[in-house]
Amino acid sequence: MTWIDLRDDGWGLDNLPYGVFSTGGPDRRVGVAVGGHVLDLGAAARDLWPAMAGTFAEGTLDRFMARGRAVWDETRERVTGWLTDAAHERAVRPHLVDRDAVRLHLPFTVADYVDFYASEHHAANLGRMFRPGQEPLTPNWRHLPIGYHGRAGTVVVSGTPVVRPCGQRRTPDGDIVFGPSTRLDIEAELGFVVGAPSEPGMPVPMEDFADHVFGACLVNDWSARDIQSWEYVPLGPFLGKSFATSVSPWVVPLAALGRARVEPPVRDPRPLPYLDDAGMEDWGLDIRLEVRLNGHVVSRPPFAGMYWTAAQQLAHMTVNGASLRTGDLFASGTISGPRPDERGSLIELSWAGESPIELPDGSKRTFLEDGDEVVITATAPGRNGSAVSFGEVRGVIVPPRAG
Amino acid sequence: MTWIDLRDDGWGLDNLPYGVFSTGGPDRRVGVAVGGHVLDLGAAARDLWPAMAGTFAEGTLDRFMARGRAVWDETRERVTGWLTDAAHERAVRPHLVDRDAVRLHLPFTVADYVDFYASEHHAANLGRMFRPGQEPLTPNWRHLPIGYHGRAGTVVVSGTPVVRPCGQRRTPDGDIVFGPSTRLDIEAELGFVVGAPSEPGMPVPMEDFADHVFGACLVNDWSARDIQSWEYVPLGPFLGKSFATSVSPWVVPLAALGRARVEPPVRDPRPLPYLDDAGMEDWGLDIRLEVRLNGHVVSRPPFAGMYWTAAQQLAHMTVNGASLRTGDLFASGTISGPRPDERGSLIELSWAGESPIELPDGSKRTFLEDGDEVVITATAPGRNGSAVSFGEVRGVIVPPRAG
């Protein structure tokens, strides 16, 4: 069926995610991951599909993503053909690079970064902790996908060390003090990457989701809870989030997620028409995440239960006429399931620090310590019971630099 | 003193703001405004300063802004020399274009857009309206410059029509309805433009403000109050703001604001050391704005009284290690003075719609109607009692497009 050697580990022909890699030198190249390889797409196109060589010539996915769905679909078809048809082996094999030997880079230029808040369990857990004694969900939560803009300039690729942020916090005694965050946390999320832009003033309805969104990646939206809880009223999170947001280097195309698509949860009340997806294509996604802290699995957040889908989020984000640009990244919000071991943040896993997590080495964690490494992975259902891997988003906490 | 004809109207040699213009064709060029002219900086550099021609060759200020303060200062000195020394007249005059005949464009690529909330009067007024019965200022307000990230992709240049946004709102009866915003508002602000980037993980202290910030412009942060008030708890404003933010096309360099610098207000409590500017260079700015609605002055907001300076905002925005990029835009927040006719938004001027503004034609306004035009202008003190003009940021409201 294919001349290329595949390992049954999530990187088969039903995945074919896109990324940007280098091999020692400064040159960044667009690639497709397949098995243990990276196909150098620019080089392959120069030989096999010269009309597209320019699209893959820059060291980002930006041009390719901007081309739109027809080009994404045709590219996937061509690449699949190259990797399956033995007639292409001689031409393609020289453009394969060992996937373990490449350095991976931020795959696209992040235009605007928006973070949503679409897990009911996460929102309710945080409501209980941040606003005790009040209704856990704010009155708007079931009416619209709550979101806010984050800092695009500090989105970094997996592997980038995360410097512990400093900032203001209020102590339990009510003192306002400054220093390194003492409640540094993670948020395990899925991110959606906009390829095709939209016109100013023109909302993008849910049914156009797959025309604009190129693919998905993993996101760790690092959060300094002490900074966040002091600053966030009334204008939302700012410095508690803006120091770093990590993304996985491989963007899984929407076309690879066909088998993951499931019916989203029932919404009550029924959303306004622009958000009402009853009877429409399902954009619930059965993607399963794992969160590892220092190698130990601390959570398995299930994406399928998210209250709002990415299609609803896109429709909401643009319903006011806000336009999309190539490279817009919007993340789901922390993915937390109903079970305690499905929570996507440490503040939930340790219940605001009251119930520390115990690691196999006997150490305990409420929030992150310097040197801690967090790795988030995910898979979607693939062909014949195999998996489509999202790879990983990884980060190690390092202490603040001396001023 | 100068060979060039100047009008004493704010565009003298003490201003020399930078912008991007075109003259009919598609070519965008970097220019400096002086008197009734625009000096084509790329063309002039090719003749008179070839080493800098590449910096001005693109149709944005990006490259120039990225060069840093020494280059900004030298450029200002050179341009001043070209315009004052009669020996240069023959070489420079061919590169002057009639300022009334050019089309002006967004002068730089907006990287991240942050909006602050630095007017005590504005924050207190909005607190009284949005959170009646509670303390007008949230407990954190005097401890840190509250801010949030806005949408960089919908920052538009003055003159761009503003499409009335649609969205969800809650009616006084508690119904959740969808439709065009019925409370479309303005926010008169000053924006600061980052030129020189900073390193990830390295805070930018207040004393480095002028090394990173290239200049200032006017900002109208259009706001749909009905959308905003329903959505903003708990993660802050989103669709109530993200449809459009207008900026003036001329960026006034910090060097032109020397005579505007005044002592900022006394802060109580004294801020934490990283925000404590006592004994440091003053970055209060005596800049006076005027807001016109359909030609009629409805407000004269004074910038000098802003509680937090732009230097404090920059220090705060980076104290968590968040890095700066060339093109980062951070706005002051609505500028409102203590007097009713100094308020920088209609929600304050009409007190949430309870006290409509009367216009000279007899019509009344609480919020903006389709066809309304808002123009915000500003001046800073210049040489010998003259002014340094910021030009204007202008916008007309147009109805939503048919979906």
C-alpha cells in the first residue's frame, strides 16, 4: 500500500501533519511528518510539483495556510500519492529526513491569539475556587463561548524553556507583594490555526469552519494563578498569562480529524441561531490528551466533552465583524473532564493547592517548581483502530533571570 | 531658519511625525510630515543618505522602528538639517509631496495590541455604571496599571469606515437577544508604539522607556457597550472591542514630546518599586485632545491627569518577562478628566444613556447612530508657544453588511 516504512505510532498516512524544521543550519523548511521521517516539502515540490514550490519556499507555513482549502486538500492528496505510489519512491526518498534528527520551529507566524474557556468542568471548578459562594458558572457562560485575546508575541514552540514570571500578588493577609509567581500552572488545551483570512465586517458562519481553519495543535497556556487572581477583575487575565504560551510543532490538518468527529454535548439553553449547531456537521472531537509532570501522567483530559466546539468559537469570534488573518490561533481553553483525573490544570488537580499531587518519587506538587517538565500529548482516532498523533508540547520551568 | 514654508499649525520642525503614504498608485512610501508637505523619506535617503535607503524602502515604518533610538535620533537630526539648511533645498524639494494630496495608510504592522485603563476618572465612572453599589475602583486599580490584550488584526487607520458590530446582549428584562449593537461608543486614547524589541524573560524598566518606544498616535477604541457588559465577566472585553480600533496615521516621535512632559499625579498608595517613578524622568504628558461628533466638539480630554504613565505601563507589561516586538501598540485607556466635558467616551458623557448629548442641529445622542462621524484630534506644546499636532483619527459608522 505504501513504499515508505511506517511505524504504527500515530504518524501514518492518515495524519500527515505540517511543520517547520531545520537540520543544523539556519535554514528553516516546511515539512510533513510521516512515520519516522520528515518529508521536505519545498524540495519535493521543486522536483514533483514546481507550481507549488514557491508556496513552500519560506520557512513558515504562512503562505501555504493562506492558499485555502482547495490547495490544502490537493496537497494532502499529492503527498499521499508520493508516499504510496512506488513510481515516486526514487524521486521522493532523497527528500526524507530522519524525524529524530530535526529541530522543530514555530510552524507559522501567530497573528492574533485568542483563548476560550469551553470546558464546563474547568469553568465551574475555577468559578468555585476564584469566586467562592457564588454560582460557579457566570450567567453568560452557557450563552456564548467566553474568550479573550492573549499575547501572540510570546507564543513559543514546544521545548522552549519557560521563565517563571514575576509579578504582583495579594497575600492571604491582604498585603500586595512582588516576586516570582508561587502558583505557576499549566492549561492543557487544543489550538486551532486559521489559514484562510476573512473580510472585515463579514462574520464566518459555523458551516464555513473547514474553509478557514487549517488544522489543530496542542497548547499549554502557562498561567501564574497568583498574578492572575489579583489582576483579572475587571478586564481579564493579562500578565498571569502573557509570559509564555507553548504550542506543539506539528499542525494536524482538519482533514486528519475526520474519524475524531463526534456529536458535541447537548446545550441547554439552546444557543442563539449563529451558535446553534443542531443538525449541522459535528465538530465535537474525540481527542484524548495526556499530561505528564516529570514523566508521570497526572491527567487524561478528554476533548470530546467540551461544551463549545471550535466551529462555534470561530463563528462567535467573527460575529461582530472581526476579520481573520492567516496565523490566527484560537485555543479551546483548559480541557477538563468530569473526573478528578481528567482535569487539565494543576489548580484543579490540587484543588487550589489544598490537595497536593503525589509523584512516584515521593515528592508532592501543588504548582510547578523550577526544573519541572510538563509534556502534553494527544491522539485522535485513525484508520483501522490506529491513532493520529498530535506529538507533544513540552516545557521546563526555569527561574527568573537576574534583572 | 528654514527654507521650507511652514504653517503655524502644529506641523513644524518640532513635530516631524512619521507615516506611510501613497499618491494614487499602489506604492506605499515612508514619509515625514512638515508644514503642508510630506517628505518622501525613502527617495530623499536614496539621494542624501544612501546607507539608510533600505530602512525606508518598504511601505511601513517597521524596519525603521526596529533600528532603535540612536537611528531615530540621527534620522530626526538629518531631516531637520535637510529642511533648515538652504544648501539642501535643491536636493530635498523634489521629494516633497502635498500633504493634502496623499492617501495615508496604517503606518506600521501591529504586533500585539494592549489597551490599558489608566484614567482614574474613567475607571471610576465605568465602575459606577457597570457595578453599581460597589466601590467604583476595583481593589487592584491603584496598585497596577490594569490592561488587557485587544485584537491586533482589526487595528485600522483613520478614515476606515467602522461597521456596526452585531452580537449578544442582555435586555433590561433579562432576555438574551442578538442584533446590531445599540450602544456603540468611542474611547479617546493615546497609543504608544514599540520600536525596539526586548528579550524574552527580561523586564523593561521604566528608565528604558525611550529606548523602546518610538512614538505616539491617537487611538479610538470603538466599544459596543451592550456586547461588552454581557460578555466581560470573568475574562474581560472581547467582541465588544475586537471589531475595530482606529489609529491616527502619523506617529509623533517621543523626541517631539519633550515640551509636553509633566509630573504625573501623586499616587497613593506608593506603587511597588518597579512602578515607582518618584525621582525619575517625568512621563506625564500635557497632551490635550478634542473629540468631535459630526463636527461638534463634545469633549476635551486632558492626558496630563492620567494616573499611570506609559513608562509605568511598559514596565508593568514586561515585568513578567513578556517580550516586546517591533509594532507592539499599547493604548492608554480612555482619557477622561474630572470635568463632565472632559470625558473620553459617550457612555460617560451621556451617563449610560441617561443624559443625552445635544448637538447644534438639535439632535440628541446617547450612543452612535449609523452615519455618525467621530474625529479625535490632539496637540502637545511645541516651540515658542506653538503646538505639536497629532493630526486626527476619524471614523464613520456604517450599518452591518447583509450576511
